[in-house]
Amino acid sequence: MEVGKSVPRVDAFDKVTGRARYADDLCPRPVLEAKILHSTIANGWVKSMDISRAQALPGVVKVLTCFDVPAHQYPTPGHPWSVEEAHQDVSDRKLLNRRVRIYGDDIAAVVAQDALTAQRALELIQVEYETYPPLLTPEQAMADGVKPLHEEFPGNVLKRHVSEIPMPESDFKCAGDVLSFPGYHQFHGHYETQQVQHCHLENPVSWAYVEGGRITVVTSTQIPHIVRRVVGQALGIPWGSVRILKPYIGGGFGNKQEVLYEPLNAWLCTQVGGRTVRLDLSREETFQNTRSRHPISFDVRAAVDGDGFLMARECIAVSNQGGYASHGHAIVSNAVTGFRQTYLDQLAHRSEAWTVYTNIASPGAMRGYGIPQCNFACECMMDDIALQFGLDPYQFRYQNLMPPGYVDPLNGITCHSTGARECLEKGREFIDWDRLRREYQGQSGPVRRGVGMAVFSYKTGVWPISLETSSARVVLNQDGTVQLQLGATEIGQGGDTVFSQMAAQAIGIPTEDVHIVSTQDTDTAPFDTGAYASRQTYVTGHAIKKAGLLFREKVLAYARELLKRPGELDIRGREVVDAASGEGLLTLAELASEAFYSLDHCVHITAEATSQCKENTFSFGCCFAEIEVDIPVGKIKVLNIVNVHDSGRLINPKLAEAQVHGGMSMGLGYALSEEMKYDPKTGRLLNGNLLDYKLPTALDHPELHALFVETDDPSGPFGNKSLGEPPAIPVAAAVRNALLHATGVAVNTLPLSPQRLLEAFRKGGLL
Amino acid sequence: MYDIASIYEAKSVDDAIRALKEDPGALIIAGGTDVLIKVREGKLSGCRLVSIHGLIEELSGVVLTPGGDIEIGPLTTFRQVAEDPVIRARIPVLGQAVDQAGGPQLRAVGTIGGNVCNGITSADSASTLMALDARLRVKGPRGEREVPISQWYKGVGRVDLAPYELLVKLVIPRENYEGYTGHYIKYAMRNAMDIATLGVSCLVKLDEQRRIVDDVCLAFGVAGPVPMRSYGAEAAVRGLPVEQAVSAIGKAALEDVNPRDSWRASKALRLQLVEELSARALAEAARKGGAAV
């Protein structure tokens, strides 16, 4: 079995020795450097621009402004293109924009012989603005009389939707009836999550050149095939004239599931005669001008019966979209859906979701895609209900969990397998829940301890919301090893390793005999929409399995032709064997040599398959956290923390564990310290750098524990379900609920920073 | 991308002073952990630099003088200060303080002299050097002079360095550390790679029974525009039994400080920290001195 083994990462040695090459390592030098002029207002118009001094600076090749770009708008999110116009992404930006919608919006660009000259040229450009007040919250943006950010959306509401699940026969007509029924416990709460960023190590960087009338962009992206399409759309050129190369990348976490600066880079290149132009974003630009996690505020209600069963819930979510639509309404839509799914409502559920344009830096996709937000609201609510109505928070969750066989009444996603209850049991035992809940009851004094938990469910891919497709190609080498070619991408998560294991498993060869082609070149890589959701082991896994089995059949057919003997054949290790006796008959090296060089029947054995995945499934898990709160200084120290996951069968247990550690780390930053802050007067991002933005360091982490419950999911290619995003989901609520346990103070806004804690402690009479 | 017009690598302290005289607009660069950040941010675009980075022999190292004073060369890195045997044996609180600056890479190049000359209230060495009443020896075209650190800070980012002057020595007089134990608390939003929201350094000298506070020196970073001593609080608790001193020092310190409201932290948060951490720093310093608190 190659699947299920902790084989070392296929890229481990190259990455730790610095041999692995990333986009910028491949860039030829010298190269023309591009720099972007960012607006110094958050909301308004560029009235005019004087570029004469910049243009005159020696070493400047070209200055281009928002007055020079093509007039049409294009979409940027990394979604599969929809052939139905109604489902296509919102096209709301140009390559450079006269209408300024965020502080630091892209309004001009300089191409120069070197970066310093380009930078100096930017400082010589004179801009005249028409300025409006910055609108930083949905409330401000939806107020009467404010100027719309996009003329297509006059009230600044990108989208609003309401949904209710069908109700069983009863006296209640709608969710509202159940929620206000006096016979049930009635609960309402308000929770808010903040804007955070991915903080991948490698900032977005790309370089572009023209060759043979076609443009090539080498870029740090999660989604090369989508970048190809969007560059084509943005420049108004045929998609086939665009070639995208994606080498190793230093992390993405969803920020690079967006077409960021590749279109501008490509366009600038075409404006300087196709010479190679490099566009390298600074960390500050990455914060200000690329994507982030949406701040979402939640108003929730619940009705609970006397036995602690959820009768109905309501979730009203308002998502702050910033200046551009990016993934738009899809994220808050996913958030209210995720809020609905983890627990079963006996009677009714109502969702209402808003996406509102404002002038903050535009959020987009980020690990968990709306679910970390809704999980905070949902899991704070579960603890608050338990506290208010005297229920045990563990038991209350346990008895309301999504049952096996659950089918979402609105999108049909089905619970094919669940280890949710076992996850809870395992976590409870690991953290010693019962003892700690007792022991930490009713403490006094300045330093107190508490233990909290949170549960989540997470769908694996994006079907049926959008298309799921993947293709894989297996090619025989002369020595009997194979090459695996995919459109799915390695983004640091270990994709290449588990893809290799899956191919090896399907074919019947050792993983080290699978040579994966890590770089995607859209000219040659099979089509796949890329690394996002938690889809690749699930969706691409099906394609690999299909191509692998096809390849295996072709190899065996050729073996039968060579061996001319009766009986079933099989591939084991590096040999074709008699299936019944296991007797070795022909090595794969011998077979390959014959296939490549046979004077009789020469054939290059290859297999290619597309798998369209019209299935989806839920993974589950939970987090248990034990904390210590230093009340007078407002600090939380996490003493012990564990995530328990049901992600189906693990393809590579060690990598799975590492994936969980990374997600927990992201969750801890979300819980305790990370937050993008703006100047209310100007709309400028105040802390867009890694000093002022408090990403936790190694010294801020406790030991991270990861446990698994392995179910065998019938819909997964190898029994597997999602794991990429889920680890980041439940941490914040678990820490917050531990704080509630320790102090009795409910903090309903993230992050749980010292400032916020001290204010809450003072209000709660603790100080 | 660093917009630097020129850099001159000085061959000696005198050569550096000469170079500064020749080019009055030039800036001194030592470890570079402050200057290069400003250059990258565009605040010093096109700057001309005089580097003293290579003057290790003249300006680096810790020496215990025959009289018992401790002399620290300004080019001594944070790491060297933290690991120095003289510092560890006689003023461990200073080593403890500088060991909390930035991360390991920064501490390997950032210098204690730069930390002091940068004139920033959050400097990790500053509050402890204030508590120790360090003396700063500077050299200029007209020779050397010594400035007590209490008169060093002139405002945000401004220190008592005349044109063409260089800091050449930090001196901790024997009477300022002997018999004292100290504790530094850096309060920041992270445990590494961060700037203090508040820094508190407390030195204490106890009576022979380890019960009474004979003397105390309390100093803060980020409690005002420049590093500061809390003389009022010191006077308020001097002569008190340790436990009483610990419970009184925080409130008394509030009278001395003047932190500001900023988006990084509110004034209320900083005041709360001044009160709480003064007590904790004194208690811990006294504990190190043998008090049972």
C-alpha cells in the first residue's frame, strides 16, 4: 500500500537545501522592473495625472496610467469559469483604475531599467484627486446618499440572499414562528470577526515576456489555468495566446487563488515591446493590495427545547467586501451554509447574507472560505446557549450533531461518512475535559484557567455550487518509472507527495518510481482548476486514480502481448507478475525498454483521464483548548490544545499532522492577535507589515497536538475527505469558550487581544 | 531595494568624526537594524552613510574597570551583551532586557549603542540603562564628554549628540549596580519579533534582613515620549517593607507617567500595565534579592 504511508515529501530535500526554484529564482537578469503607483486616498476619482517628470527620469522605459488601460472590466477570483452568464464572476476592475476604491488603489505603473529608478519615478508623478469620505463599514457604505463604489451597484450592496429550509408539517409557518415560540428557550447573540491576512512567506511575484506572438507569465499562483483565462479576459486577447508557468510557490492559503497582478504584468510587458518585465510586490503591497479574510458580523437566534435539542436557528451575516468583488458573495454564502450544516435543526433554519462594498482592502478567498467566521459565531453561540440554559456544552453539541446520511436540504451535499462523535470523544479524553471543567469552576484571583471546545463540519470540494473537474496524465519512462503530469498544484501543502502516492497505488508501483512534474505549464499541463477549497486529494485524486488504472491496463495489455501466456497478470513492486502465484514474469524496466525500442511494436504507453466530480462530502473535527488568563494584563496563554479530525482515510499521516499544525497556528493568530486596522479618517491600512500585524511567532505557540479519526468515505477516491482548510476553523471559538469558562466573561469579537480583554474584564467587574 | 547614495566605511572613531565633518548631512550606521528599515521605508531616500560597523576593536566589548565600573562599547551587539560574563555576573537584568529585542537575527547585529542613539522610547535596553543611571561618553572634534542618561533623551528620536559626535562608551558606575537586583518586563503583543507596548525595569536594594526596600530605581519605556524614571514612585516606596512597597508602587507610578493613546494601544491599556507591571517587576527584583514575596 502506497496510500496511507508517511512517505517523505517528494520535494523535501530540494526545499530544505534551497535547491527548489521559485518564480523569482527563474527570472533572467537584468530585467525591466515594474512598480505601481498607489492612491493616497481611499475613495474618489483620479482627476488628472502629470507624468512628465517621471517619464523624463533617465532609466524610465514607460509610464502608464489609469487613463491608458483598456476600457473593459474583468473578474479576478479563482473560480472555474461559468458557461452560464448569470453565474459568472463579477467583473468590476480595470488594470489600473481612475475610480479609487481603496486606499492604495492601483492608479499608474512605471517600467524602468531597475527597481530604484522605477521607485523614484513613482515619486515624480503628480496626481489630482476628487476625494470622498472613506466608507469602512457596511453601515457607512449603505447609508443614504453615499456615492456608490461601482455604478453597477448603486446602494453598495453587491448581493443579498435569504433562504429557509423546507419545514416539516407543524403549526409553525416559518423559522420566525419557531424562534419566538415561548415554549422553547430563546437565544439571540451578536458576534464579529475581523479582517486577517494569509501571510504566506512568498509575496506575489511574476515576470512576463512575449515570444512568438504569445505572452508567457511565470508566477506564484495556486491556479495557473485560471490565471491563463483571466489574463486573456483582462487583456482582451485569445486565451490560447497566454501561457502561464507555475513553479514552486511559498504558500498561498487562498490569496493566490486569485488572479492578482498577472494581468497587469502581462499588459505592461506588451506595452514595452514584449521585453521581460518583472513585478515583485512588497509585503506592504501584499497587505494593502491583495486579498484577506472577510470581516463578517453575525446576528444569530436559536430556539432550544427542554431536552436541549435545537429546534430552529437563524443566522444573519453581513460581509465587508472592501473595494472590489473578488470572490464576492460566495464567501458569506458559504458562511451561512456552514453555520446551518454542523448541527441539525429539528424544525427550521433561516439564513440571510449580505455582501457590501466598502473602501477597505478587498477580502477574498482564505483557508476555510467563510467557515472560520461562521464557526466562531456558531460555536460561541453553542457555549452561550449552554451557559444561559444550564446545559452541558459538550453534551449539547454531541446530541445535536449532523447525523450520518444527512442531506443538506438546499444544496444536496450528503454526509457519506462521519466520525464527528468519535472526534469529540477523543478530544474530550485527550484534554481531560470532565476533570478540568470541574476543577476550573468558580475560580477567583488574577490568574485563572479554563477549558473550551468547538466543533466544525466542512464540505470537501465545491460541487454542486460550481464545476469540479480534474485531469491527469501518466507517461511511461524508458526505465519503467512513470511521470505524473497534473494541472493540480503543489503550494506547500504536500500535494505532489500525496498525488505521487495515489498514482503509485493505482498503478501498483512504489511511490519513488513516480516522478511528478511539479511545475504547471498551461501549454502542456492537463486541465485542472487548481489548489483551492480542500479539493485536490478528493477531486484530483479521482483523476489520478482513473488515469493510473487506465495506465495499468495499458501496461498489462502490452505485457500480455509480450508474454503470450494465459492467466491473470498483476503489477507488484517493479514487476509484472502472475496474479495467482505472484511469480515475477517481467520487470517494468524490461517492458518499458521493449515498448520504447521494439522493432516489432513500438508504443509510448501513456494514459490520460478527466474526472468530473459530481459528488461532495463532509469532513468533521473539533478543537479543545486549555488556557490561562492573566486578568490584570489582559493576556491569554494557551496551555494545551488539540485538534481532532475526521478527514476520511489519511493518504500520508505525517503530512496530515503537519497540515493540522499549520491550520491550528493560523487559528491561534485569528483567535488572539491578528487584525488589519484602518485609520478611520483616511481609510489607510495602519498595520500592513509584519511588525505591526501580529502574526504569532514560534515563541507564541504552545505544543500543537493533532489526532485523527479515520473513516472510510465511499465518495473519496481512496476513502479520503478534506483536510487542507479544516484545521484553521475551530481554534478561535475553542479559545474564546475557554476564556468564558475561566472568567465568565463572554468576548464576542475577535481577536481576543489585550486591549479588548481588559475592556471586557473592566466591564465584567473583574478589574 | 535600498536608496542609498553613498557609504563611507570609517577606519577609526576619529576618521568617522572627520568624515561627518566633511559631510554634515551624512548619517552614522552601525548594526543597521534601525537605519536600513528607515531607508527601506523611504524615510531616508538617497541618504549618505558613514559606517562604523567595522570599528569592532575600538567600540565593542564589555570591560570591568579596576574601580568596578562596567564599560560597554556601543558596538557590542545585543547578543554579546546578553552572553557577556561580566554582565551576567553583575547586571544580569541588562542582559535579560537586551535578550528580548527582536529575534535572534536582530540580536546578532543590532547594537546597544544604536539602541540608545536611536532615541526611541520603546528601546529594550533603555529602561534598564535608565534605572542603572548609565553615563554615556561621547566623542567629537573637541574631545570627549560624559552625559548622564537622565539628560540624554531630548524628544522622540532626538538625543544629546552634537553634530559630528559619536557615542564611544556606555558606563555603568559601580555604585549604581552593586547591591541591587533587578528585573525587566517587556510587555508586547508577541513573545518575539515585537516592540514593547510597555517596558518596565526595576532595580532594588534591600536591607540585610531582606525585608525593607532600602532603595529602588524604576524606569519605563513607552510610558512617555522618551524612556523615563519614575522618581515619584521610587520615593513613595523607599524605606517600606517589601510587600507594602509592591502594593504601593503601581499607583504611585501612575503619577509619573504620561503614555499616549495610539492605534497600537490605548492610554488606558498602558496605564493599566504601568500599575500592574511596576508591582510585578519590583516583586520579582526583590525575590531575586532574597525577599520572600
